[in-house]
Amino acid sequence: MPGLRRGGIGRWWLAALLVGAWGCSGTEGPGNADAGVVDAGVDPGPDELPCDVKAVVAEHCVSCHTTPLKGNAPLALLARSDFQRSSPVHAQQSVGQRSLERMGNAAAPMPPKSEPPLPDEARAVLTQWLEAGMPAGSCGSLPAGPAPTTCASDSFWSEASGTGARMAPGYACRSCHLQQSPSNAYFFMGTVFPSLHVADGCDPRLGSSSNVKVEILDAQGEVRLTLVPNEAGNFMSSSLQPPFPLPYRVRLVGPTGRSREMVTPQTNGDCNSCHTEQGMGQTPGRIALP
């Protein structure tokens, strides 16, 4: 793909591929009444999160509950005050109370069903803090705005690296191939990364890549294709057209067997066109291991 440079393929690719792709959801269920709402005239105290709570929220919540909001999340959860304010759905409850209730709601859980469940230790940290009334901590709040991009390998693909199946991880592969190499514009193309905000062109050195599966599901939820990413995280189908009627969804299975499943049916197979460094539309970011 001549002319590619880190961060420079231009944002001309299709922008609507996987809106809400991995299903972060802000839907709310019925709630109980009143406790824990901070009065507007009462000083709620320091706007700082406890360190363990901040770590759990950073890892499991802010991919959607950030600013700008992602994945159809209704509000940001970056600071203690975000949990203390009144719920937009049930004004007699705090957001923290609603969070606690949703964590135990099997019909409308949080995290949503598309995401891996909270590990027991993380769930215990949040539950204890919320049940204690969300006491102030000493670790501040999480930053708003775009998340910093990362590249743990500190190694980037360049034109000098050559072409082939390991080229240009993270770039919108099919869009580029349609223009520059139509015979290789396979219908399903994308990159799996270890985390949500990996930089364009970064070599993810995906460990245990042979144990990672990208399952392409048809409209009935049946697995129609199973694609395995290479060490550069890149995966692709072998045909230029979809081998079954669209729309489709995707289930990503990680090396430990944990999975996340796309909620919104799609018709465009150029996965990286929406799973960018920050995510296009409601997509939180990269196709990241669960």
C-alpha cells in the first residue's frame, strides 16, 4: 500500500461500520427509591476516587463512560461526583446506586452482556465502595477527552517493512486495497489489538495469536467464518465478497476463552474503518482482546 505513513492514511475511510460494535450500552432498567443522592446545597466533599476504585473504573468502565461518550453510554464516570449526582433515569437515586443495582441486574447488567463480566475482585471493590456511600479517596479523578494512544512494542510498521499479511496493523485495510490492490480487497479485514487505544501501525506482537478467534456470525447468530489473526493482529477472509447473506455480527474470543460479542448487525467488513485509535462514532476504540 504505497504512501502509507503512521497516522497518515487520511480519515477518508467509511465512518459508519461498527457503531456500538461491541455493545457498550446505557440502557436503564427500573430502580428503587431514594438514598445516596447528594443535595445540591450540601458540600459532597473531595471529588477524588479511592485508588482501587479508580483502577477498576479505568479498566472496566471508561471505555464507554468517558467524554465524549462512547457505546451509547448515557453519562461519564470519571470522578466521585459523577457517581454522587442524581440518576438521569431515577432522580431519587444517585448514579452510584443505579450502578450498584445494574451490576446485579441479570436482565440488564453492567457491564452489558456483550462484554466480559467484571472479575470477582473488581466487583467486590466497586460494591464495597458504593455500599459504603462512595467515600472520598486520594487518587483524584480520571482524565476527560481522548485517551492517550499506546504502543507497548515501540515498533511500527513502515513501507520499508514490506507488504503482506503483517502490513499496516490498525489501518483500514479493505478501503486501501479497494483503491490500490482490488484483487486483495478481502471482504472481512481488520486487526486485533491487546487494548483499546493502540496507535496506527503499531506492531501489537499479539501473544498466543493462534488461540484468538474472530468468529463471523450470520443474522441468525450462527458462526459462518472463523478467522485467526497473525502475530501482527491482522485477520482477513479469503474471498472478495461475503460468503453468506448479510448482515453479520462478530464474536471475538481471546486466548483465555473470554469473549465479547458485537451487538449491532453490520454490512461493511472493513473493521478498522471504525475501530480506530479513538473509535469512530460510538465505537470505544480498537478491536481489543476481552
